[in-house]
Amino acid sequence: MRQLIIRWINRILLVLVVLVLLVFVTDSITLRLRFPSNRPQFDTVQIRPYYAVKMKDGKTEFMFDQPQDETCVNALLPQLGFRPCWYVKRSKTKRIDVK
């Protein structure tokens, strides 16, 4: 009985790993082949970076920088070294910790 449960758990884990890989590969292929054809591969989103500087007294001081353009990829997952546009558009600030 115990071996049967272990076998089922192994099968479920294998199926999950294969599904995750399939989603990533499909996302990558559709991005590189520009499918659908009217979707651009890349986009730019204006973000506002800010620095969180840790002070000696334990407090944190925030310093805001000028807005900058960030290149993002129109895909479900991060591809080609860029973050997905849906994620960048959702969080238009970027925190940079300075110690």
C-alpha cells in the first residue's frame, strides 16, 4: 500500500514538472516566433526607481530618482533576460536597497 502511494506521488510530481516545462517552452516559442503576429516582442514601461538608504540610527531614508524607461517582454514568464510586461506595469516602482 505504501509503495502504491509513493508511486502515485512520483507520477504526480513528474506530471507537474513536465507541465511547467511545457508552459515555459511554449511561452518562449510563441515569443520568438511572434505568435500572434500582431503582438510586439518588447515594450517599454516608465518606472520610478527609489533608493532605500539604511541610516546608522536604524532608520531608512528614501530618495526618489527620475522616472526611467524599462524594457519588458510581452510574455507570461521572464524571457531573454527581461521581466514580463504584465508584471512591470503592475509594479511601476523599483526599490534599490543601499547599505
